Amino acid sequence: MLKRLKDLSMRDKLLEEVISRRGGGKMIAKACGVSQSAVSQWKKVPKKHAIGFSNAVAQILQKPPTQEARS
């Protein structure tokens, strides 16, 4: 039971990394057609949003760190 509760409170590492980058949550939300609020509640990326999430990640990772800080 404790393990299950712990799993529910942990967010997927990649999702957490992308959201933590400046503008990441906004880019995911736009690519998936949902609100930033909805994205912030995700513990893992829903299967129906996998393609949109992948597109957002690709865009975020293409930005050099200096460009990311200015966005």
C-alpha cells in the first residue's frame, strides 16, 4: 500500500524535466491541446498526448540554453 501511495505522488522524470524548463509546461499544453493547468496535474504523459508531448520535447531540446533563458 505504501509503495502505491509513493508511486502516485511521483512524477515521471522526463515530464518533470520538461515542465521545469522555462516555457516547458506552456509548450506541452499547446502541443497537446490542453491547458497548462491540466499538464501540471499529470503524473505521467497520457497515451493520447504522447505525440504532442514528443513534439514539444523536440522543440524544447532544440533551443540552446542561452535562447531558452530568453524565451
